[in-house]
Amino acid sequence: MLLMLYGRVERALARDRVSSEGTGAVPDVTIGFWTNRVLAAAGGGILGEALNRIYLHRSERVILALVLCFSGALVLRATTQQFRRATFWSAMFAASVLSAVLARTIDEALGIGDPAATLQIVPLLVLSFVICYRKTGAFAALTDRPVDELFFWPISAIAQTLGSALADWTVDPGGPGYGCALTVIALGLLTTIALAFFTRLQRAALFWIAFLLTGIGAALGAAYGYQILCGDWSMV
């Protein structure tokens, strides 16, 4: 199966590499995109946090079920030409739920504290970008080409897992806290926007920086929202 998948990637890479950004298959990267991105990640984070609290000691089964849901959303997206944007955001929501559960599971399994556990995810994300760049010549561009989506979704799930792990470290005792984290995120986003407008840095790299920052912010909002939904007003 892996050889067949590799063959499909190689054949896709041999095709025309013209970007198809802005087509109906994927959302345009606009303010609306980032709004939906934050809402999907926050909603997924709240559901993931609930699953973490309820099924913490059965996380393997939960992760397997979520992987199947995520895979199902991607299969549906690949096999149907209708509701392409709906399937995109469904997959993004599923990835956010899975990432929230994975981040907590990694922390609990390693038992070395949130900062050290978070650092275990960084090499995996870097390796994913390296493989993607070597195979496609780009950093998982957001297009409707099958080869681009093949890399986009795993990288987005890993990036959101890193964002959820950083959010967990932020809200835990000894972490920097909400105020400091939100200030850093806001400054980071403003810097990224400025770089997009006033420099010629590769837009894909800036996209993933913004993707990670909004993922951390959404995960923080999910943790905050979950506390309120559970009736714990001590964080308000």
C-alpha cells in the first residue's frame, strides 16, 4: 500500500505544477478563512478537552476513533466533488479534536512535563516540512492538487497538535499564563501580517506561522471556554 501511495505521489508530481489557489475546492486565505480556522480549532479543542477528561485512561481507543473520523473526512473530500468547502472545514474540525487529544496523551504518556513533551513534536513537524519540500518544492501549499493535499493535512494536524501542547503548557501551573501568551500571539500575528505586506518572504512559510499562532490562540480559547461550560468561573 505504501508503494502504491508513493507511486501516486510521484505521478502527481510529474504533472503540471501550476498552482490552483483560489479555486472552489479550497477556501481563499482571507479574513473569513482565518475566522473559520479559529472557530474550527476552538470548537475541536473544546470537544477534545471534554474527551480528555472523560476518557483519559482510554485515550488509545479515542485516538483510533478520531483517526478514523479524520480519515473518513479526507476520503469523503477526495471522492466527492460536491460540498468541497464543507468537507474542508469538517476535516479541519476533526484534525483539531484529534490534535487536542494527542497533545494531552503525549504529555501523560511521557510524564516529563509540558515543555519537554512539546519539544518532542517540533522535530516531527520540521521533518514533515522537509519531506514535503523535497517532494513538491513547496511547503504544503493550500491548493486543490491531490499531491498538495496529501501533505497539507498531516502537517496541519501536527501543527495543531503542537499548538494544543503549547496551550496546555501555558494554562498549567508554572506556565506563562493567558495574558502573556495572548500578548505574544497578538504580536506574532501582527509581525506576520507586516512581513506579508512589506517583504517578499515565501507566503507558504508565513501561512504556517499564522496557522500555528492561531492554533495556539484557539486552543487557549478552548481551554477557557471548557472551564466556563463546566461551571468553573475561577478563570474568568
